[in-house]
Amino acid sequence: MQKVWSIIKEAVRNIDPVLFGCATLLSIISIVTVWGAVDNFGMSKLKMQIAIFIVGIFVTFVIAFVDYRVIVDKLWIYMLIGSVLLLVITLIWGSSGESRETANKSWLEIPGTGFMIQPSEFIKFTFVCTFSKHLFTVQDHINRPLTVLLLAGHAGLIVGFILLSGDLGVAIIYLAIIALMLFCAGLHPGYFLGAAILVVLLSPYLWEHLSEYQQQRIVVGFNPEMDPLGYGMQPLLSRDAIGAGGLIGNGVFGGYYYEILPASHTDFIYATVCEKFGFLGGALVIIIFMVMVVRVFMIARTASRSDYGGLICVGIGAMLVAQILLNIGMCFAMLPVIGITLPLLSCGGSSMLATFMMLGLLHNVYAHSDAVRTTRERHETFDLDISLYNS
């Protein structure tokens, strides 16, 4: 029993209070929002959100306890192979989940359970681990053409299968992660310029291979008034819901637009929050996200320079920034609707649990940073001196 208690104490010591507080606040806001709309969303959504929050907290503590270097150093190749296999399985046997009109094959049913998971969400965790390890291994010669080619193959393998599944939104998040991790690892700006030119040259070809649904979402996304009764209806309803909230909102059980807004519990949860809690509620969510993101990059700066912990933080920070900006931009009818969830707020087990897993990784890096380790050594030395003095 004493050993179990010591393990729990060690896990708690590894938790960064700022990150933990932000994640808890966002999860509570999400649960309260779903509870206020339970007549529309369904009791199953509320139960799922609460259950995933509890499981997510537990998973966070577990991942924070085990040294990330032990996990990644021993398992990164297996993580990469497993990620590719899971994406292949999803591509063959996957489905579009609830959004049948998209024809995406992003969801996979767990046999015998009836539960659906989105593998690409969990693969964010393994990808950040494997890509950071790869970058750290080649950091001394990262700008050699062969090294860049191998890194491109690593990243392209994952992004390619996600694009084949039709999930353009998630692929964009991965590209944001890859770009910032490469930049922080020291890749020469010339490679970024070359990649940008290549994308521009290939854009006509890439555009032709998008489905009509994706093309219309992108075109109308920047000007939803072009098709207010079709592809532009969802972002326009979202904007109306945000405006209807006013300064203080319509209350937990108030509001109307969320009842007719498609995906108001997932991709457009921010609009629902604003309708119920107004400008103040929406501003509070943004402030919490800002604190969380700043804290992530602060941990990245203080991470040990002898390993890849800082790159892990950068990858997760890029994911958070990209998802937050794209999702809120969608909700304000300023950006195309590309199926991006809002971390810890959107209803959905895969997204929420995967985010908690990555937060656990951040806590782990924080716990093993040079600054925290030095502080703990000082405290332990001080405690030892006190005990010797008392004896």
C-alpha cells in the first residue's frame, strides 16, 4: 500500500498545475454546455463526455508518471509501424462515422463493442513521439538532402494515408505539426520555400482530386453568403448563434440556434458555448486556450536539451494552435468548414481522450525538464540537511 501511495505522489508531482487547471476548466465548460443542451444532444453524449473526462484524467497521470524517454527510445519504431498499419486498416474497413455525406473513411468500429474511434486522433500522439525522435537523431545533419528526404517520407507516409481517407481537415493539422517541428529543429528556410512553390505548382492537380463536397466547402467557406441555403448555411447559423448570445448569453438551458446548427456538439461547440454564455463565456474559453498554449511553449523552452522533449512540446503546441484557430475561424464563418474539433470542448471520445494523452506527455516533459529537476534536487538536499540537523 505504501508503494502504491508513493507512486501516486510521484505522479502528482509530475503534473504541471497550469496545464492541468486549463484542461480541467475547459472540460468542465464542455460538460456544462452539453448538459444544458442534453434535450437536443442526448443523454448519451453527456455520459460519454463525463466518462472520457474521468478516463482522460487517469490516463494523463499514468503517462505523466512513466519517463517519456524510456517509452519513445524503445518503442518509436513500433509506434511508427503500428500507426501506418492502423491507418491502412481504417482505409480498408473504416467509415465516415456520423457524417455520412462526407464519404470520409476516418472512423473505425471496435469489434464487438459498437464503439467508433477516429484513429488519426490517437496517431497524433504517436506521430509527435516518433517524429521528434527522428528529428533529434538527425539534428546534426538535418539539412542534408537525404536526411530531408527521409523526414519527408516519415511525415508523408502518415499524412498521405490520412488524405487518402478523405480527411482534409486532420491532414492540415498534421502539416502544421510537421512544419513547426521542422522549423524548430533547424531546417533551412529554403526547404520551406521550395515546399511552398511545389504546393502552388501542384495545386491545380490537387484541386481536381478533391471531392465536389470538399471543393464547395473551401470555396463557400471564405464567403458563405454565396450559398446561404447550402454549403454556407452551417457557418452562417454558427455566426448567428454567437451573435445571439450577446454579452452574457441565454443561460445554460437557453438558446435556439444550437438546436438547428449541424454538429453544434462537435465542430461547432464554440458557437453553442457563445450562445449559452455569451461574449464573456466565449472570451473566457479563448483566454484559457491562450494560457494553455503559452504554457506549452514555456515548457518547450525549459525542456532538457539533451533529448527531444522540447520538440514534443512544439508538436503538441502546433496542434493546439492550428485546431483552435481553424475551429474558431469556422465558427465565425471566416474559414472553410473542414471538420476540425476544438480540443477538450468538442463532444467526442477520440478527440478528447487523445488530447488528454498528449497533455500527459507534456506533463512528462515538464517533470523531466532541467529546471524542475534542479529545483527538486535542491529541495531534496535541503530536506536531507534538515533531517541530519534534527538527528
